[in-house]
Amino acid sequence: MLGRFASTLQRQAGFQHYLPLNPQHKTIRDDLWRRNPYQLYNILALPIMDMDGVDFETTVGSITIPALAETIDMTGVDFETEVGSIDLATVVRSECRLGHELTPFFLEQQALTNPRSIVKQFTFNNSVFTDRVFRFPQVKRAYADVVGKPFSITLENASQLMNDIIQNRTNFRKDGEVAFGYKFNPSFTDFGCVGKGFLINADYNDSTVTLNFKNQMDILSQVFVSTDTTSQQGASFVGSNYNPADLTFTILTANSYGAGLDGTTSTANTDIEYESWVDWKNTLGSESIVVQGFFPYGTNYVQALQGIAELTDSAIYVEANNKIYFRRNLVGTNSFSAVLSGSDIISFIAKGDAYDMCNRYTVPVSFAVQSNAIIGPKSTVTRDNTASINSYDVIRKQPTSNLIWYVDTAGAANLGDRIVFRRKEPELALEVKTPLKYMQQQLGDLFFVNIDEVGLSDQPYTLIGETIDIENNTMTLDLSVGHGIAIANISAFELDDPDIGTLNNTVSVLA
């Protein structure tokens, strides 16, 4: 319940719920109320005002609410004395929210053994197709490699109603969204976002069709940073020093580059999670991180963003709402932490891996651009972790990309210190399968893990990837201690066949 007195006002075609500052006021005035920071509400034509044992209209009379309501006037009674306290149920608007934005109602249901009615939803091009879903997808997300994770969903087509997609090919590249939630009442469902993307392929087979969706990163992997196809000049950022966040925003949004993403500098941005970008920018600025850069013609956006992420020790990835997110703190944040133990663990795999270790990191400083090519560097900065070297001998690493670079030794030393601190020991990683109850946690949040079999007691792990399976109501958490962002623009062999394997030249995470 929201409190003794509550009201829902309509202002400029939007609904906002307000809570009273002083519950002793007998009149309801909007100047005495404050905005609930967590939710927006819609008003329903439902009997949601419950009185304490009186016939409301007989005792109080009718209520008149003017178009621009300042007060609700009762007819000649002391409202609380005659009627008693009023409880106004929360009415949640049916919209898809990210983890940190999930409502208290959603989180309450997640914590229950038997939650209120579960709802799975698939929408395409603003229409709901849930009743046609044959199988919901597993949706994967990770911040280690700046590579988009596509998803596929299978729908029935015995009715041939889904043939419209290939009969009207303007349907391609339209939005598809998968959501999971709980029914609040017969009219409203409280949803959390699972995945969103653009329709790229539609595969018809007998009486089904499988729709394949790709997100922003998948699309950007096909786009060059520079649009200068005539002279094939690269995109140059050497005239000044740049906060890496400003440089990134420019190449993603400016018309002179190829991405063409929304340049709105507010939370209304449809392509970039603006608050995360602002936080990223401010963090880099507080550390006096400045760079220059050059993206040769033919550099696609995933390569560019990989280089930026690596040189700033950051994560750049796509969240469930198909917006690009940015994070600087890769050792985990505590704001939305969770405890993982006991019955919450269906299965787990624990891994120790020394390959990604680094205790001596060398950072190049100050490249130059000549004849449309990167020349240099002028110098290098090397940082050691002495304790790790004493334990493991020297393990050397350096950046695998020189698309951006530091212009001073202080910035280079900052990066080197961060790397040898995070990667000074072998990585301890967990892959934990759980019930679908941790949707509030987003990539970069901390989990405090308790697993007796491997001697873990309240150990902090960072969420670096996840797979959400709403078909089976489970999720798989990829957790790491200190590592998880070893980005490398290199080619690797990927063996797929269990017997002989197939070779696939792909971007890997093997720094």
C-alpha cells in the first residue's frame, strides 16, 4: 500500500503518482505531494479504493474532481473520521523495464517460491505475437568482447499469418522484443526486458518460422567508422586531446561518420543509454584521462569500440533494451548486489584460468598520423605488480589495439596500474545456473557467492555475462573475480565439431 492518502493526476497526457508529505492533511493537494521516484502509474476504472465498513456515497456523497485538480472536496464530513483510512493499490504501467528499474512489485514476485501469474511476451513491430510463439529464445549478454549477441524466436505459421513478413519486406529491420513479467491485475502486467533487436532473417520451415534478431553491435560490425569512400581517409582525432567518452559519442552520432545513432543528449536517446555514458565520461574525467585517436578507413565500429574499451579498461555492450551501455568499474558495484547460495543454485561450473594473467603491462604513448597511417609510439610506460611477479614470474601483456592512445604518461600509468591490479592472479570464474530470480542485477553488479563444494563463503564476484532462458524460467550467470574484460582484436581458431571441429576465424577474447 502506498499510504493513507493517495491520488493519481493526469498532466499533459501522462500519469504520475504522488505521495503525501504530511499524512495528516485532510485535503489532497498536489502542491503538498512529491513524485514517487520509482514508478509511474496509470489510473484504472477499477474499484481500487477500499473503505473501512461504510457505504461511501451514502456517508460522504459524490466526489467532484475538476479537470486541473487541486483538492478533492467532500460534502460536509471529516473524511478520515467518517470513512477511515484509504488504501490505494499500486497500478503499474505495462512497459518493459531494465533490471535496476524493476518495480517493487516485480521484485516481490521474484522473491516468492510461487509468484503471481508469470507472463512471457513477444512483440514485433509494436504488435503482440505471444500467442503464436512456439519456443521462446535464450538471450545472451556479455561485456567482455563488445560483440553483439543475436537471438532467435520460433513462431507457429500453420495459419500462414506470419507470411506477411516476406510478402511485405519492409518488416525487416523492425524491432522485436522479448519480455518476462508478472500479472498485476487482469489489465496490467509488470514486465522486465529480456532482449530486443532488429529482424534480420526469417527462416520458414513447414508450419513454423524462426525470426532472427540482431542488436546494435551486430549492425555496427558491418559499418565503417569513416564515410569517406572516395579518398578513403580515416577518421582522425589528433588535433586536440579528447575525453574518450566524448570521442566515442562523436563517432557514434555525428553525421560525418557511419553509425548515425541518435545524438540526443538526454535520457530520451533511443540508441545510447545516456546516463551510463555520462557516468563513464565523468569517471574518466575525474581521472584526467585524455586520448587521441585515428580510425583507418575500413575500421568497423566493433573494432573501434573494442579498441576504446581496451585502452580505457571499460566495458561497452548492449543491454536488453538494445541501447549501448558504458562501464568503467569492472571489479563490480555494490549498489544492486545479490547473495547467491543454497537452493538458488541449480548447477555450477567453477574455473581457474591463468592465461589472462598479467603482472607487467606496457602501454604505448603518443602515436602520430602520417599518410593516412598510424606511426609510433614515441614512448612507452611499463607498470609492474611486484607481489605477483614474485609468485608467478613475469607475465607480460600490452594493448592489442592502437586506434586510440594516451598523450601523457600519467594516463598510461593509470591503465597499467589497473590492469596489473585486476589481473595479477589467475582468474576465478563461475558459471552458475539459477532460477529466474536475478533480473534486477545487470552486468557489472556484484554477487556474494556461497558454494561449499569449492570453499566459497560470501565471496564477491562480478557479473560479466548472463543467459536468460524464459522458456525454462532459468538464467545462467557468468561471474568473475577481477578479470572478464580481456579484449583483443585478434584471430582465433574456434573448434565446433566434437570430433574433428571446424575452423572459424573470429574475434576472440584472448588478451
